[in-house]
Amino acid sequence: MLNLKNFFSPDSIAVIGASPDTKKLVRGRVMSALKNGGYKGKVYPINPSHSEILGYKAYKSLDDLDAKPDLALIAVTADKIPVILGELAKIGCHKAVIYSAGFAEVGEGSKNLDQKLRAAIEKYKITILGPNAVGFFNVAECVAATFSPGINVENPPRVNDGIGRRLVIISQSGGLGFSIYQRAAKRGINVGLVVSTGNEEGITALDVLDQVIDDNMVGCVALYIEQFRDPHRLSRIAKKALQRGIQIIVVKSGRSDASKRAAISHTASLVGNDSAYEGVFNAFGIFRAYDQDEMLDLAAVFTSCPHTKGNKIGIVSISGGGAIWLADACSDAKLILPEFKPKLQKALREFVPPYGGTSNPVDITAQSLHSDGNIRALELIVKAKDVDMLAVVATLSESAMLKKEKPRLKNLARKSNKPIVFCSYTIPNQENLSDLGDCGIPTFSSFVGCAKALKAIYHHNKFRELSDNEKIPVFLPPSLANFKATNTEFDLEGLYKQLKISTPLAKIAFTTEEAITAANQIGYPVALKLQDPNIAHKSASGAIELALKNEGNLRRSFKNITDNTQNKNSPFLVQAMAPLGIDIILGIVRDNDFGPLLMVGMGGTEVEIIRDISFSPVPIGKLAAKKLLHRVSGLRPLLQDSSKSKINISELIEILVNLAQFADSNRKTIEEFEINPLRLFGPGKKALALDGFLRMSSIEEG
């Protein structure tokens, strides 16, 4: 792992290409940001045309420096970068931010320049951020190594280490990263570091993430990514963050299926690149956001609020309508509003007028607000044992509204082990946002956003507890040593047994007469299936006919399938018809980024149309298997009450766990494995694999 602490906390900085013109997009703005942002280290502007820039002594070249800088900020044209890296190495500086564009982001024409840059990085052993990066802003230590207009260098916010923990923002898009920072700062969120990684020829988003989650002051990391350069590391890093109680929030763009690779099975065609990411995010408790407001709603609670083990919320409001709206949003988020005990309601009634409510939500009315009713209600409710979190609904549009209550609010937030939030139904005044931020209390301007954020902090703690208790059961997965490159359903009979998956009685047949003999032994009705390893989707190819009730049906079907497929060499499988049940699809596919993924979804021939599926990295335990099933909307109603379920839940969970371990132990061997459908029956009845397919990898990886 790269040690990036000193990278973002340099004692001295050289700015190569520095300019006194602060209106110039890069060269002048970088200098202005360092000076006005309060950087306390030494700054060495490098420009042969100036003797002084913004009060700093300027130097004609790096060779003229009388000391080695810790970090270089490079703001020159792309073609000069490789030479400059050599000059930096010569003076002993091995860290640089490259703002220059003109590399991979411009397409094929930049290939030669890209190659030269990579060669220089390798040759001179330089750790770089970029190229095409907007830089970074270490807010905690006043290092504004960026040209982004998204930071207010005249009056940059300072981190408040007395309250809560810090937010780190990591973005592959510099413009978006610093726009997220700007929004966060205005909301009073405690941002410690913003990093734009650009083209990631050196430092990657995961390098930064891996580093910052070791910082005890960090409570949350927000990422905007298009694609991780080194995604195989994500699982390990996410596990470490979860163990440390640090929440990762990701906005992942590029969610289309355009990157889906050509595949034979349903499973492989269903796993788009985004599906793989979604599966990994779900498996390791990474929250996925879809816009800036949602990302910052989550960041606000994870940097300010203590973790909570319960989901019971108390609401205090000066607006009856606002209280009802938030109560509905909380109910939708599966948060519980308990009715307050008579003793608490009696205490609240001392300052809540008769026309106000005290049961929960508490409507203290605007009249009580002027007699400290808001803070008095909070001080009472926070002590209630049946309340795990508190929300205040108020208007925060008037300036200096909270000045009088601020000391008591700050003291309450410091001493409480319960999340306390404000939700404003008017546009919040900046002064009020700052005051609440100083108190360590997050502010929301959306009832739904507020409820979702509180639900998230509850679920994060619950997820951590489940993960800590998760055990992978002992299971000796089957070997694939004797399997072919492509395997049919009949080839998989032995594998199913080892995976503890049942199948209907079946026999192989090469001729019509053999098929009739097999059907007589099995008993009608039967299914007839061609066992051609090149046909994975039998229905679409006309390679299967079902519910054949007699010999005549069987003869016609044998001829139909042979005519449809023009295959006279492959054998047929004659199989007993299974009773009606619920069909799902199970699968394993090897993803290029994350390795083997387990898939479960609603099955049958229309699985690609329905697309009710979910993925998970492997291996998994029983708790993770159950969560995976809950992410399939068609299965969710069947999982609510196991005693009344129409499916054998415990057996299905065991199958998933075994299949995941099978995938994990053969991660270099299995390309695609699919059971579609797996037919489920009620409690006590074994599920049946009704069709399947296995394709082995032809490439052995080291």
C-alpha cells in the first residue's frame, strides 16, 4: 500500500509553471489557492519569467532551488511532463500532482504521450496524482493544492475536530469532486480532505480510500467513480472500513449494459459490469447514492451522529404538517414512531399548549418555540429508553434563530449517544447551517432524505453486527477435475449430488426406442431434452419438449427436436416431469474485475426479460445468503414468515452457501455455471434442478 500521508501533508511545495495571473485557469489559481488557503509550508514558484509571484520568491528552474520540495504541482503542457519528472527525480522530489490534460482522456491520439508518461513514472519512481487531475484540498491542514473554483480560498471552512468525524471526498472527476465539497461545506459537514484522481496513472481512488480509512478522525468516505482501476482490492478495503465503523458511499456512473460481454448462459448475459459492482457494494455494506444530495444526506449522519442499534425515532416539530410528512417518510423507511409513555407526555405538556401534540410526533407549535420549547422537548425525549434517534422539524430560514439555543444544543449533542438531526421545511439560512454544524447536528431540507439517512445509520450498525457474527459453514466443495470445457445437464448429475441439490429421475437415450424404454421405466409424463453442449437455451433452440403423456407424443417430440436443431449425434435426456412450484435461477459467473459472483433471481425462460436478479461475491455465510435472497423482489414476500412460506427457506440458503463455496474454491476454473430453473417447493420438500449448464475456463491464471 502506498504511504500517502506525506503526499497530502507536504512541508514544502514547488509549483512548476506558476503564474501571478490568478485569473488563469490553472497556473495562477493554484498559487492563489495555496496563498489564500492558509498553507503554512514553503512555496517555490518555478517560472523563468518572474522573480516573485504573489509574494513568494520565484525560481527559474528546479535546479535553482536551495532545498528539495516535498511535493511538486505541475501546470505545464502535457508534452513537457516526462522531462519534468526526470528533473524532479534529479533533485530528490518523488511526489507530484499533474494538472495537465492531453493524455488518455483525449483518445487514441495521445497513446504515444501516455506511454512516455508511464515510462517516466517507472524510470524515476515518482508517485503522481493525475494526470488531468484537479488536485487535492487537505482542509484539515490548509493545503489547497488545486485550481478548482469550488473552494472558497478567501474564507475556507476549517474542520471541527471537537464534534463528530471527518468526511473524505474522492473523485475521478475533479469538477464533481469539488462541487460535492462545496455543497458539503455549505451544509456544515466536516470535510477533512478532497482528492481528484484524474486519469489515475499513479495514485488511484482505492489507494486514497485504503489510506484514509486508517485515520481515526475519518467517519465517512464519499466516492464518485466511473471505474475502479484495481477493483479486486475493493472487497478487502471495504471489509476493513466496516470493521473500523467507517461508512463508504459511492456514486458509480456508467450504469448501462453497454460493457456487457458476449456470453452463452443467462447468468453471464445478466451480469453487466454495473451488476457486479452492485453485488460487491451490497455484500460489504457500501451505500450507493444516485445524486449529490443523497450522497451528502448520508455523509451528514455518518460524520456527525453516533451509531444506533435501534430504529425508534422521536419527532419534535413546530409545524403539524411537517411532523406528519416526516412521520410518513420515516414509516416508509421502516423506522418506528413509538407512542411516548404517559410520564414523558405529562412532562412535555408543561410547555406544549393544549392544541399541540405530545404523543409522538410532538407538535410544540410556534408559540412554544419562543419559550425554549424545542430544546426542552429534546432534553426530555433524548432520555426516553424507547427512543433511539431524534428529529426536529423547524424553519431555519431566519438568521440567528439558534444563537440562544446553540450552547444547550451543542451540549446535548456531545453528551447524547443518540442521533439528533434537524429537518427544515424552508431553505436553511447559512448561519443556522453553520451553527448546527458546530454543534455536530446534521441538517436536512428533505423529509424523505432525512428519513433515508437515519435508516442508513441504523442499517450500517446492524450490518456490522451481522458481519461480525457471520460464519462460513464447513463444506467440502466438489472438484471439477474430470469435467469438459462445456458440460450439459446430464454431465452435471454427479455435481448436483455433491452440492446437495436434487434432480428428477432421468435417463439418457440415443434413439427413439431408447427414449420410449426410458419413459416407460420412469413413468409418464416426461420431458425430452437434447444434450448438446453448444445449446444452453433449449427453449429458444427448440431443443426441449415438456409434458409428454404417451409414446406417440414422445416419438413426435424426438423427431421435432432433431429437425429443429439438425443434431443427430447428441443424446437426449428423458426426465420425469416435476410438480408445479416456484422457479428461480442460480448461477456463477467469473467477472473480470471481481472474480466469481453468485447470482440468484426469478427463473424460467423469461429471466432476461424479468431481470429480477441479485449478485454477490463469494464465499458467503447463511446471513449473507438470506440478505441476497431478500434483494430479489419476487422472493421477498416468500421470506417474510418461514412457518407459512411456500418455499423451503433453510434448504435454499444451504444451497446458496454451498454453491458460493464451490465458486470460491474453483475461482480460476469456472467461467459460467447455471441452474435454470431450480424449482422450489414448500417446507420439508427438496428443491429440484430442472436444467443446468457448466462452462469451464480455458485460461489458467497465475
